[in-house]
Amino acid sequence: MSFREIFKKIKKNKNFMYGVPFLILMVAGSFGLQKFSELRYKYSRHQTVTPEEMELVGVNMKKPEDVTIESEFEKIKKLDIENWENIRGPRPWEENVD
């Protein structure tokens, strides 16, 4: 058998026709995504904000030990959730009529 006959036989095989391009796409896509995510984290400008900087802007932050799940649960327990009124918000296309 010559190389051409073997290639024609392989070329007619559906696993070769659809499987190999799929595997190439998956492997190449993996490397491509790796490069894009590397750029994302390399050039991100994520900086932490200190409470002192927040006070300069005008935001008063509570200390982490002041806010606990138990204290927030107690605040929610005090709310009256039985008596409420559904208020429809204005739509962007409606005029703001009071």
C-alpha cells in the first residue's frame, strides 16, 4: 500500500474527519485561554483600600468584629415583614409623575 492509499482510507474515517480537528481545537483553545488569562491577571490593577482611605472619601466603615452574623440576624428579626406595601417603580419610558 502506498501513502496515498493509506491517507485516502484514513480520510474517509469519520473519527479522523471530526475527532482530530476537535482535539486540535480543544488543545489550541486551552493554550489560547491560558495566554488571555495570564494577560488579565498581569495587567489588573487590584488594590486593597484601607479604612483610613475610605474615611477620606467619606465612607464610614465598621470594624469587622462589630459586624457578625448573629448581630445582623437580630436586626432582621426586628423587622416587620407581615405588613408591607408593594410599590411599583417607574419605568424608563414613563414620565416621572408624582
